[in-house]
Amino acid sequence: LAEKQLAALDVVDQHLARSESGLLVGNALTTADILLAAYIQWAVKLTLHPPARARVPNVIKHLERLVADPRFEGAFGETVYCEKPIAPNQDK
């Protein structure tokens, strides 16, 4: 799962690197940006440990930009960064 997650985030990271606005679509904030930030906020808490975060710097910058946006004050809450990813459930 972790490699699949990072492979997908690599694509998003490359897209954001080419984006002049640093946003997913055009120059205006869209629902896609908000949804990405919400997903990444959970991912940094659970699975994106420091080496993984270093691999996708534009994704992390995107998250931090939206979390700091006054329009979303209180919506995202505190971003917690894990030091190591959670272990997958081996029972399944």
C-alpha cells in the first residue's frame, strides 16, 4: 500500500511542480485542492513519514498552504506529522 500511495503522490507532486499557481487546476482554488489537502492531512498523520514526505515536497507544500489559508481556519485543525508509518493490519 505504501508504495502504491507514494507512486500516486509522485504523479500529483510532479503536476504541482509544473503548476504556476501551485494548485491542481488553473489559478483558482477548487474542490480538488481541498479534497487533496484533506487526504494528505490524514496521510501525513498515518503513513507519510519523513522520507516519504521528502519524496513529495510539492504535495506537502500544497497541504501547508491550504491549512494556513484563513478561509479554512478551523476546518482542517492541527496537522500532525508521523515519524514512522502505522503498521498494516496483518490479520487480513
